[in-house]
Amino acid sequence: MLQLNVPGYKTLSLSFLVLDYNGTIACDGHLIPGIKELLIELSRHLEIHILTADTFGGVKEELKGIPCKTVVIAKENQAQAKEDYVRQLDEQKTVCVGNGRNDTLMLKKAVLGIAVIQTEGCAGEALLAADAVVQNIHDALNLLRHPLRLTATLRS
């Protein structure tokens, strides 16, 4: 669990990390370099869940060796499926990271939503739904590795 008291905002007690796959931790179906190591480190503090439609068909192989739960969702109604998944975990203990329009509902539902821009860009709706926006997945995961950085972003 990660715990962080953000002055003027709220105390975050995070148990779950939910990640979109393609466009967030992967590009063109392949895990972005350096992400495996970051996820392994974060798995010591957070239960990691990766949601994907597995568009490229290789998610299981790409995530081999990472302690996480991988959930392949239907290609239809992805936004609702992701939101429902976060609700099932406990949105008050969940941080979500995504970049697509289909990530908007989960970013809103989670106690902490982080949007990433990266190579594929970021849907405007996802930007507006997020509590924080960063340039790339390394920055997003490093916010969780160094949670005092979140204080600087979220405090009022």
C-alpha cells in the first residue's frame, strides 16, 4: 500500500494500480523499454492490474515475469468495462493510468487518475478526466515511486 497525505486535497491510501496496455505501457503491442522493471518494483507496494483488448495478440508474452493480473476485455464497450473493473476493486484505493477515450471513465472513477500523452497522444476527454497529466509512462510510474511528487502536483 502507498499512503500519501496531500495538503488541501485528501489522503490517498492506494492498494491497486490499474493500467491500460497499448498506448500506456506498450506501443504497437510491445512493452515500452524500462517499464517491466518499474512494474516489478511497484508490485511490492501495489497490486497491479493491466486491462487490454489485446489488439496485437501478444500481451501475455510481453508481460511475462511481471507480477500482475492481466485482463483481456471485449473490443466493445471498453470504457464501461474498465470503469466496472475499477469499481469492483475499490475505486477509493485505486490509481489508474491511461491515455485513450476508453480510459476516461476509469480515470474519473479512481481516487487518482493519471493521463499520459506519449507517442500515441492522449484523448482530450482523458486529459479532462485525470487528476494529473504527465508526458509518459515513466513519469507516471515515477510519481508512484516518489509519491511526494504527487503532493506538489495535487495540493491546493
